[in-house]
Amino acid sequence: MQKYDVLVAGELNPDLILSTQDLEPRFDQQETLLEDAHLVIGSSSAIFACAAARLGLKVIFAGLVGSDLFGRFMLASLEECDIDVSPVIVDANLKTGLSVILNRGTDRAILTHLGAIASLEAAQVTDELLSKARHLHIASYFLQVNLQPGLPDLFRRAHSLGLTISLDTNWDPEGQWSQVQPLLPEVDIFLPNQAEALALTGSDDISQATRILNEAVPALAIKLGKEGALAVRGGKAVRVRPPTMQVVDTVGAGDCFDAGFLYGYLKDWPLEQTLKLGVALGSLSTRSPGGTSAQPSLQEAQDFAQNLLVVPDELALQGSQAE
């Protein structure tokens, strides 16, 4: 019997966020003073899991950490978010990964030590574990190197057990993007941002990229940063533009969007309502440092979403089979 709404198979690492407006590190042993520093829950998968749990979804997490301070920090932090971390493997031979984020408000640079981030294998996500959930979410595809070869089989196993699947690849550090397209026919919801959608399709136009990706997946949501987001499903394409926000930190905003969009999807909401909740979560998450500290409750996100405007996006479907 399914006990959980979402199973996340992902990476676990904290983020050390170093913040200063117009931050520009200087080498040659020059010291740069910072306005603020925070050690927080990091990794796209964990930030997504926390946002989903905050909305009221029951979440279970499969991953790997080292037997170290950072690993203990991540497990304790996720448990505080009411996430079941019992499937997480603690491996004394690994070091938990770490991302150092150089944050200057609306832009950031990320330095990542992979550590255990790349170590999870698809075979470690067993059928017994899959059978406990309604939905499987995968993020940080390009960082989870050991997971990649087994994903086609994992997706087939998940579908055979009745799960739906969402994928957010995040950025490809090597700029290749060649491995994603064969996976898309097994994905129910694809959640790239604009830069990722353009890179993946080789397009310089987001409407064209949307049409290409729409042919491959049943549901598509593309994050457009300060321009909001667009989504396509069932022959309908819509956009939502967020209100002007006082942005403190954009870390994790896309992962929070994913959680909001998935919530609406799992509740069988109309596409417009689903996209509005995603944009609400992404927008509200930028109010404080880190990816989880400003994550809203469902009621807060719904109140915010009521004021968002939904508009049709006719260009996203022109020339596609969905017309």
C-alpha cells in the first residue's frame, strides 16, 4: 500500500552561502569581506523535498551521505522537515558533498565538491522502495553520475509499479546535454529552466524550445526567472508572470517551483492553477537566504497565487502536434 506521495532519489549536500552585493572574489591572497554567511540545506533534490513536505505531501528520500558532520547535518535537517530519510545510506568511505555559493543577490556562482553526490545508483532504489510512493522525482541529473546509466531501467520499473515521474536535470557542467533526450519518453513531467531548455534543444527561442520538448513529454513546465514560468499540457499552453519581489537569494527557487507544480499535478488541478502555485512557491522562496528558510505553507502560497495573472501562450503550440 502506498504510504508516500513522493519518492526523491537524489543528492544530499549542504550549501555554504557567502553573500555580498557585487561580490567579486580576489585572488593573490586578497581578503574579501562578506555581508553574511549561512550553512543551510543544499542540493536541488533536498530543497525540493523540503518544499513538497511543507505543502503537506508525504515525502521519502533515497540517497547517500558520508559518515561526517555534513552528512549528519543533512539527515537531521530533512528529518526536521518531516521527510523520511530511512532509505538514505551512510557510507563511511565517502565524504558528503558541499556547495559553496557566492551570492550577490540576483546572480550567483556555485563551487561544488561532489563527494557522495555522484554515488547513488539506480539499483539502490529498489522495487520495494518504489512501491511505497505515488511519484518519483529526479533532480541534478548531470551531477548524479552513477545514477545515470540505470535511469532508463529505474523509470521503467517505476512506471510498471504505477508511479509517475518528474525530472529536473539542472545545468550540465560539461555542456553536452546529449543524454537527456532518450530519457524524456519515460518522463511524465519535465521541469527545466529557460537556459536548460534552450541548451537541450539547441534553440535560441524559448517558444521553439517549448514546442520541441512538448513533443517528448506529457507535461512540461519551464522556469523563466523573473519572467515567471510557462507550462504545456493536454494541448494547452499558459504563462504566469510573478509580481515584483524584493529578492534576497534565488538559491533553490527553481526547486521550490518544482514542488508547487508537482503538488498541483498530483492533485489533478487545472494547468493554470498548477502553474500559479509553482510560481508562487518559487517567488516566495527568494525572501531569505538559502533554499528552504522562506518556503511557504500551502495556504500562504495559495493566497499569493490568487493575485497571479495567467495568460495563454499561443506561440508555444504553433506547429506542434498538440494543436
